[in-house]
Amino acid sequence: MHRPSAKILLACVLAASTSLATGASSSAADTAGALPATVKNGTIGFVITHRYWAVHQSPEGKVECPNGYNDGPREQFKQLFPEDGTKRTLMDTQLMREGRQWHPTMAEEPFTFKDAGGKISYGMNLDGKVKDTDFTSPDGAKGIDNQLYRAIGCISNYRAPEGTVYHFENEFMRRYNNNRFLIELSGVDSLVNDDDVTVKSYRGLDNLLTDATGASFIPGGTQRIDNRFGKFVQSTWKGKIVDGVLITEASDVTIPASATFDASAFHVLKGARFQLKLTGERAEGVIAGYTPVDAFIHHLNTSWSTHHQSYGQLSSPSLYRAMRRLADGYPDDKGQMTAISGAMSVQMVQVYVDHPPQTVAEMNGVAPAPVQPSRE
């Protein structure tokens, strides 16, 4: 059996020692406020690796769902059309219920919808107020606006780890490159405390960088910006970093969220804000804002058929009614609220954001640089 030489073993030990020392130095630099090596020219990028609507869960849902979870399409269908010998047509049963998916109304239905209760939820104080309908965050912050949690918290599909939507939206988000959502921070003087940074969002074009198992994501990859078909993702925020947490002002954003069969789809957040714990290699926290009810339901129905919704007792018509009833933002000209406060829990890893060269940007509609007059 071949054995490595003493020189090779010594080289491996020295390399491992150097790596450990470098990692310790990087961690110490982050703690002390010095910029880690991943910040280049005052910029650092991150890409989402995990994303899901924030649902605070107690064991078996006993706190937020003391009466159990909501029924789905199959359970509701049996309640409406029991097998009692009555003759019914396909038009009046299956097709009628499928039509309710795409044309929901606020008309009364014979099902009791179970809102999530409890006093704790993830999210942010979006309106600057502390109201009776608000939650307290797990770390004690008051006035958390997350009415979407009330609507989806007792629907099995949105709960971890068993929820179909919870599982597959993350799976497809990672599998399909058109779901690649990036942010890039610029004007960064410190990842610990910095009173003025700019955050921009983009859609990336590349695969996520994984470890040898393929199950975990590691920092250091590169993401090229999609300036041709991904402009709808691009938005800008002003923000600051306080004790290692990025906090931004509000800006609207569209987040790509293709699901089954790589169908093009996205989530819309109005007045979205970031609250992310930062290091030189990772970011984790929430993106909070108001999602338009109609846009949320449209994404749900175009991404998940009634068949797939049934896996986790998710009734789209019932959820629509609950969201409209609980909506708390962006009133229309009649005073009816059109959007509902919510929060996405996100995990991100550091990437190097590759901006397209000027010639490519010009072909995609970006104004070219001004031509300098000739001196000849």
C-alpha cells in the first residue's frame, strides 16, 4: 500500500493550520468591524439559497392552531357533495369548484376557516405602529405586521417540514436558474456598523455553488446578472448596518418564484424591507412587506394545481377569502385593502456579482456611455 511521504504529510498539516488561522482571522475581522476579504471595493453580494413564507410554529401547532389545521379541496368537496345517492353533474360539482379557484369571491361559504393565533410571529414593524392585531417577534420586538401568517399559519402546506409548498418551492428555487435572486451591497465600510449602504437586487444566471454532498451551499461562487430578461427583479434600497444586521428602507420588489414544471412565476412585495444578519460569508433573516392578494393567489394557482394543493389541505378559494378579510395595506379608491403584510424567511450565501460588460448592456436597452469628441 502506498503511503504518503513525511514531506507530504507535513505540507498537509501546514496547509490545514494556515486555513484554520485564516478562518479565525476572518471571523475576528468580522467581529472587530474590519472588512473581510469578500468585500471588494466596498461591495459584497449574496444569493438566496432558502426562501419560505415565515410561519412561527409551536410543537404540533397547539399554540397557533388549537383547533387543528384547515381542510383542503378534497375535504371540502366531500362536505359539499356527500355520497348520499344524489345525482349530480360534472358541471355543478368538479368544474364548479375548479372555477372557484380562478374566480374567487367573498360570498359566504359553508366552511370554517381557522386563522393562526398566538402572540409570536416573524416579520417587521412595517407601519411604525403597535396595534392589537400585531405580533411580537421571537426576539421581543413589538408591532410585528404579518397578517399573512394568520391566513396561512394553520394550512399544512405552508408548515415545515411536511408542507408541500414549503418543501418544493425551496427545491424548485434552487433547481431552476430563473429563480436566482441576488442582492448586492455597495458603499460598505463595515459589516458590523455602517450608517449608509445601498442595496440592489438582481436576477442571476448561474447555478448555486454546493459542497461535495450537493446538499449544502457554500460561499464564493459567481453570479452573472440577467440584464436581458431579469430587469423586472431589479430594485434599489437605502439602508444601514447596525450591530451586524442590515436594515433597509422600503422599496417594491418582484422575486422570481417558478414552481412546478419551471413555469414562470414570481412573488410581489410592496414596500419590502430587509432585516438580515450579515457576515462575510452568509446573510440570514427576513424580507418583509405587503403582498397584493390577487398576485399571491395568481401565483398559487398558476404554480400549484388543485391536485397539488390537496396534498397539504390548501383550499385556494378559502385562502383568498381569508387574505381579503385580513388585508391591511394599500387601500384602493374605495378604501378596500388590496395587500396583506407578510414576511419571507431567507438564507443567503456570499457570491461575487458579475456585471455585464458595456457592450452587452447596450444590447439590452441600457444607454451607452457618451462618446468623447475627437481631439484630432
